[in-house]
Amino acid sequence: MNNPLLEIKGVSRAFQSGDQALTVLNNIDLTINRGEMVAIIGASGSGKSTLMNILGCLDKPSQGHYLIDGQDVSNMDADQLAQLRRENFGFIFQRYHLLSDLTALENAEIPALYANTTKEQRREKAEQLLTRLGLEERLDHKPNQLSGGQQQRVSVARALVNGGDVILADEPTGALDSYSGKEMMQLIQELHADGHTIILVTHDPKVAAFADRVIEIKDGQIIQDQQNRDKPSSPVVTKETNETPEHNNKQLSIFRYLEAFKMALLAMSNNRLRTFLTMLGIIIGIASVVSVVAMGTGSQQTILENMANMGTNTIEIKPGTGRGDKHSGRIRTLTADDAKVLENFAFVDSVTPTVRANGAIRYASEAHTGSVEGVGLDYFRVKGLELEQGQFFSQESIDSLEQVAIIDANVVTDVFQDEDPIGKVIFLGQLPVRVIGVTAEQEDSLNSSDTLNVWLPYSTVSGRLLNQSFVNDITVRLNDEVSSSAAEQAIITLIKARHGAEDFFTVNTDAIRQNIEKTSSTMTMLISAIAFISLVVGGIGVMNIMLVSVTERTREIGIRMAVGARQTDILRQFLIEAVLVCVLGGLMGIGLAYFIGFALEYMGSDIRMIYSTNSIIAAFSCSTLIGVVFGFLPASNAAKLDPVEALARD
């Protein structure tokens, strides 16, 4: 003799109510054979719905055994029960339990989606079923566009899309008018005639009269189980069980991810404002990180370029053993020839010797104290000075000890009182010199001061003012791409070889550059850390909103579980949604950062932004990670919901 299709042995179900246990089912025994149409009737609170939930693997008994085709399922885990619901059962709920965001066709497809059926197969099957049920003109309609009877037919199609060997109908006519109710019962009879095992749960004797067998339950116990002699027996048809097989092809699992991605987008689209507000923290955090790094890099680059223009990428060669050498004034071995030799190095941009002679600057009847320096042709290149008017002196001026001078803006203001100085003669001590050029004012210069500066050819100062053959120091400007430490060592080696002793020392101003880079990087890291905190706060916001979303969508989760969704399916859907929120927020944050840069440039701001690919990748990766980390808890909570409790939520 064949085993019964469904068999319950000594099943009880109790629920905890405060400190007491409320027994809803008490030691029930029941068998249902394949092809039967059984009605379970009873008053509200009798336990019939709990019995249906256990039969449909939505709930587990507190004690006893439940066998399906001889297989005990009482101790199966959540995913095993989901597989049974997916492969063996189809549910027709009193309140339809359709997903409001999906069309009739999409609602009917859901169980097949979780069975790894290909999109083409499940769509074809769902269309066939809906057409058979008279809904061929309503495939693209959402539940709120359908009548109650049409919604119930969609739920029937959903119950049959995976085969629906056993159809569990919970008050199938309870929410329908009398005409639609008759149509539904006629449809259920047709399904029974097709070989489906039908289990009706109802309190209406008129509905129960359609069944072959009526089981009455009261106070958690079966008080009557009898054949319905007034109804002719329906033919038992052996139903094929391979209509929608569950595929094991790994490629099909990709479709589950794609469908989860689609459902996540749909959920976000239907709650645009909430989604945007959820993204806002991520947008601000990512935009802050990218903008701060861009501003830091831009500021650092601007400072370094200004430093290069001001001649700070230099190495100074001075006599003596160091800055504190008291005898450095007696060392007179540095010469202009040393500077000329240094010009031969490939890493040298420009070189200038310098001879200093502080003294009075006289024009007309007034005298002023200033700085007088004899310099080479490349001095202004080395120091990053530009000419505002006039001209620089030439090599001929150096060779002939020409008495010409270039002055700065301070001299123009204090000595000439804004009178045009070009061509005027000033006296440096007793030496008359003609002004041929004026340098532009350096607003960003580290060396800017109120000193009056006059520059002459170094040969003129040495020969006509000081009568000396040596120079006070030599300044070398390096090419930007050269290692300053290596260049410094090469310079030391050359000058030491020329002098036969190391009677000089060098001052490498690259230390200034390094300090600025270090300070700038530290500030960027500090502000980025603050921006990262805002990202974490945004992530917490995502988690809170997703937790609220899980609460709001509990009923949807229950429906998906009832039609066969695994815990991993629910987890995947909500996790993808959280990651999508953060990823899209990250992309919008990066776009906002670029917009800020464009706006600043458009308004003519001095703030310079240089965007770092690494910082953008890091920020984007961070937003994705936040989606995973902070989305996992809500997704996990959703996956662990009890399907019975979830379905009961409004």
C-alpha cells in the first residue's frame, strides 16, 4: 500500500504567551492521500490556520512528526522547508498576498524565480496559466488595477507555476463577492480534477461542501473527519511532477542575482525620497573625502609650483664649515669660475654667484639704506623674479663691469616715490649706476620684505665697489625632476675637487619642500579622517533606514518565503539593496565633488582642486564596504523572519 501524501502523527503546537504556553493544536493525527480534496473547518481560534501552516511547511510542530511522502520534515531547517514549499505546495491566501509593486505576470513568476527556472521558461509558464485563468488582458496590471476575483486568480497562477502538487487554500472565497466566490470554487474543482491535492481551510460549510472529505477541528483537536457523501467523488488523476524542475545549473544562479538586483532597484524606485535621504550621508561623506583630498593635492601643488618659481628648489654653496663658523669670512675660495663649472651639470637649471655690499642708496638729495648685490645673468631665474619694466643686464654688462642696476618695487616706492625710474641714476656709495629694469612684486614670495634691493652685475660690485675676486656664495637651481640629495652630493664632490678641501658647506632648500609636502599630507589625512567619520555616520543611517524598511516590508518578506524563497534569497535581496544605496550614493558623491571643483573654477576662486584617482577609488570602495557591513544586519534580520508572523503583518 502506498504511503499517504501527507501524514501528521501526534502533532502539537504551542505558543509562548507571557509566562504561559498557549496550546493551539493538541496531539493531532491526520492523513491526506494524493488527489484528495479536503476541507478543514472550524470556528476562529480553533487551530485550523495553524494546522494549515504546518501542512504547508510555514510552521513547525512543537512536538510530533509530519511526513511528506514518508519523509519526516519536522526537524528540517529553514532552507529545506523553503524547498518543500517551492516544489510541493501552492498557496491561495484569503487576502491574496500579492506584491503591490509587481505586475500580475511578475507576481505569478515569483515561485519559479526561486526555483532557478530561466526567465523565458517561467515567463512562458506564467503567461499560460494567467491566460488559462482569463487574465490574458491583465498581464501588465498591478494588483491595485485588478478586481478581487482577478487578484485571487493571479494568486492561483502563482500557486501553480511550480507545479503545485498540493494546493493550500485559506478561506479562498472570504474576500470575494458571491459571484467571484462561485467562480473561484469552480476553478478549485477544476484544479482538483487535474490531479492537484486540495486542502481548503474555511469556516463556511458551503465552501466545505465542495470537498470530498470534511475535517472539523475545535479547541486544537480534530472532532470529526468524514467523507462528504453528498458530493460525487472526483476522479483521481496522477499529476506530473516535472513541470517546473529545479535546475542545478550554476549559470542559472546568476539570474537570481540579476533578479535580486532588479527587485532592489524597484524597491528603491518606489521609495525615492527615502532612498535619497538614506544616500545623503554617503553622498556628503564621499564628496567630502574626494574634495578634501583634491583641495589638499591642489594646494600642495600650487605651493610647490610657487616655491619653484621663487627659486626654492635650490642648493646654496657658502664658505666655511657651517652656519655657525666664525671664520667663514676669512675663507675666500668661492669664485665665479666655480659657478660656471656647475652650469655643465645636466641636472642644473641655472646658477648664479652672489657678491653682497650693503650700503646707502642715494637719489637726488635723499639717502636710503638698502641691500646691494652683485649677481649673475641667471640670478633672476634662480630666484624666480620677473621683470615688470625695463630689461635685464647682459653678458656684455658683466664683462665690461657696466654700471647698470635692476631695482625692486620697494626702491621704486621709497626712493623714486612712484616716479618712473628707468634711465635714472642712483648712487651706491660713490658709485653712480643707471637703472635699466624693475622687478615685479612677489606677493607669494617667502623672501618678501621691506628691504630695498638693488642688483648689479657681480663683476661691477667686485671690481668697482669691493675690489675683490671671490664671491660670497653660489646658488644653484635644480631641475624639478631631479633628486636634490643626489644633486647636492655631486656638487659637493665637484667643488671639493676644485678646492682641494671641503672649505664650504651647502644649504639644500628642498627641506622646505619636504616639510610643506609633509604638513599638507598630514592636514589632508586629518580632514579626510573627519570626512571618513561622516561616511561611517552615513553608514549607520543606511542601517537604520534598512531596518525600518525591513519592518515596513515584513509582509512582502513573508509572501516571498511562503512561495519558496530561501533565507539566502531574502538576505541577498536586502544586502544588494543596501550596497546599491551606498554605491549610487558614492557615485553621486564623486559627481558632487567634481561639481564643487567646476563651480569654484567657474567663480574664479583661487582654490585649486586636483582629483586623485586613488582617492576616488578608495572612497568608492569604502562606500561599497559600508553598504555590505551596515546592510548585513538588516538583511540578516529580514532573512530570519518567521514566515507565519511575517504574513500576519498588515
